[in-house]
Amino acid sequence: MNTTKNSNDWLFEITPKNKFFTLNLKEVWQYRDLLFLFVKRDVITVYKQTVLGPLWYLIQPLFTSITFTIIFNNVAGINTGTVPPFLFNLAGITVWNYFTACLNGTSDTFKANANIFGKVYFPRIITPLSVVISNLIKFGIQFLIFIIFYILYYFQGADLSLNGLILFFPILILIMGVLGLGLGMLISSMVTKYRDFSYLVGFGIQLLMYLSAVMYPMELIKEKLPNYGWLVEYNPLAYIIQTARYMLLNVGGISILGLIYTLGVTIAVFLIGLLVFNKTEKSFIDTV
């Protein structure tokens, strides 16, 4: 009886990765059940032992919007035109929160999952992908709150209208998620060797928020601080926030060149993050 097997008879074959950019969507699809399990874990277990539970998804953007309205609109006097300041801030914060959630969740991938990575094999890219998908669910919940307040202000007589480009809003959110994923994979890979990055992420995100036109119109910084306006102009996140407000509230404007620049930066950051992530996953267990 001949028991010899050809290489084609094996279900799986583990070989060295020679490509620089390996997303391997086919293998990710084979492990889709594990991906959905991680998504479920991220959504359910985060606030499982808290008193308010999922309500924290709603409390954070609402309180942040109220704070921004008091400080930046009532005290600092930032004008939002015909749009109510609270709704103006809530639109920016809702979109911004999705980016920060993706970045925070993916930037700790290797450190947070070291025990799992060291015991069983599966495509490592699944863990940051699960963060992006699970946070998309959280974004949907927060966006629902924005819609509720939008309707309330509309029936109170506020001058509100949607822009026709609202149909492209999902693409805008996708770009935001991919940018957060790319930056998160890059930072996560660097954290395995340089732990200082994990402490700098929180501070960096807060600083980046003020440079992303979350709580003010993009044109305002150019008018009030022309010498520092370039900091906002070269920030791709600012164009995403500005375009989101234009789609949702029909306020401000849209920069085609800015969006092209944002798309280019997003693709570049994602590819670089993926390259470093794939390289790090081969030896991270020795440094974590």
C-alpha cells in the first residue's frame, strides 16, 4: 500500500512570506469565523462589567459635544453659521471618534494579544481588522444619536439640509477606518521594541484632534492663525472632518485636491503599516 502524499494532497501548506505587502484575503476569509468572534468580543466584553454598559458609547460623544459647545462656541465665540453649535460639534466628534477608536484599538495589537499569538496560528491581520469592524458598529450607534439630534433641531426650526454628496459618506468613513488601521499597525509594530510609543499615543491623539478641525471650521484657523494654518492644511484628517460636515450639514466647503491628498496619504500609510506589521509578526514574540 502506497502511503506517499504529494504536496497537493495537503489542506494547508505553511511557507515563508516573500512578498513585501501580504494581506492574504483568501486566508482571512478562511478564518472569517474567528474574525467575527473577535468582533463580538470587542463589542460585548468592553463594557460588560460596567454599570451603564453600552450607554458609554452615547455618553462620551454627548458630553464632549456639550463641553466643546460651552468652551469653543459660548466662551471663545467660534461661529458655526446657521448650524447649531452642538450639532456642528457632534458631527465632527462622531466621525473623529471612529478614527481614534480604530487607532487606539490597533496600536496595541501585539502587546494585547501576545498570549494568543504565542499559542496558536491564525492570520495576525485578523486582530486589527476586527477592531476596525467592531468600531464600525459603535460608530453606527453614535451616528444614530447624531441623526436623532439632527431631527430634533430640524423640527425646532434650525436651518439644516443634507448635501447630495451624502451618498458618498460611507466611502469617507471607510477612508477614515483604513487610515486608522494603517497608523495603528505601524504604531503597534513599533511598540514591541519601543514601549514609549504606547504612552505617547494618547497624548498624540489629543494633540491631533486640535489640528483636525474637529471643533472649528477649517477656514477659521487660516484666518486667525495664518502662520500655523499649514498644520491643518497638511493634515488629511481635517479634510475628512470638513467633508463629513459638508455632507451632513451642508456647511463649509469641500476640497477636491484635499480629498485626493487624503486618499494618497491613506493608501501610503496603510501599505507602510502593513509592510511593517508583516515584518514584525515574524519576530515580535521575542521582544514583547
